Amino acid sequence: MRSFKRWLARSLAAQAVMIFLLGVGVSALFRRGDHPVLWVIQGFFYAAIGVTCVAVRRRRASRAAGTDPRGLAELSRRIRHREVPSEPGERESMRRLVDDQLSLLERNRRWLPHWLGLMGLITAALLALGVATGSLAFPLVFAVAMICLCCWVVWMRRRALDRFHYMRAALREEHERVS
């Protein structure tokens, strides 16, 4: 499983295949009456959008860190495992990556309440529509899924902040110890 996760983190083609398969599966689940060719077309569409977003994000982070995408995947793995590199060049790349990601999270912090509020409004409107029409099954499932999604986003953001702050402190400590 560990090698699969590492392969998935490094390979854009693997991510494209995963997005495609998920897109086809979701299309097949929610659009059972459509022809399977439409499921595949939608899967390609979702994969194209997803891979474009991942590639742009990966390229931006690679430029900020001053490394290639493979090196970026390794730096990200080290951040997740709280490993401080021993080589000065890798430490500098990691410091730049951590600073960039923390500044990005701080810039996006002000939009999180607006996004959460919008998701709450959409959920409330769908619940009200379900009450008005007398069909509450889908609105309740959607509400539970949206609550889970919002909690997951907040939790992942908090977890990322903790990891980046820890790594920033560890890199400063390592720099002071070496100097």
C-alpha cells in the first residue's frame, strides 16, 4: 500500500487514471439511465479538469520550492512524516516550500468562512426544497455529506497548518544548530 501511495503521489498519469475511474463510477452511480459512453466521456472530462488543476498546483509549488515535481513529492512526504532533511540544499528547498504553503494557507484563510457559509446556504435551500416537495431522502443525504465534507476540509486545513508550523520550527532549529 505504501508503494501504491508513493506512486500515486509522484505520477500525474496515475492521478489521471484514478480521477477518470472515479468520474466514470460517479457518473454510472448517479446517471444510471444514460448510455455508458456518456459515463466515459464525463470521466474523461472530469479527469482533464482534475489533472489540469493538479498540474498547475504542482508546477506552482515546484517553482516556489525550486525543485522538480519528483523532488516536490519527496519533500511533501518528508513534511507529512516530519523528517528534516540533512542536506543543506534540500533544507533550503523545504524551507521555501513550507513558507510558500503557509503563505498560501494564510491568504486563503479569509475565504474559508465564506465557503462554509455558501455550503450551508446550499444545504439549507435543498432541505427547504425537500420539505416543500415532500421528498427528504436526497436532501438529508446531501446535508450529511456536506457536513462531513466541511468538517473534513476544516480538519485537513488544521492538520496542514500544524505540519507546516512544525516543519518551519524544526528547520529553524536545525539551521541554528548547524550555524
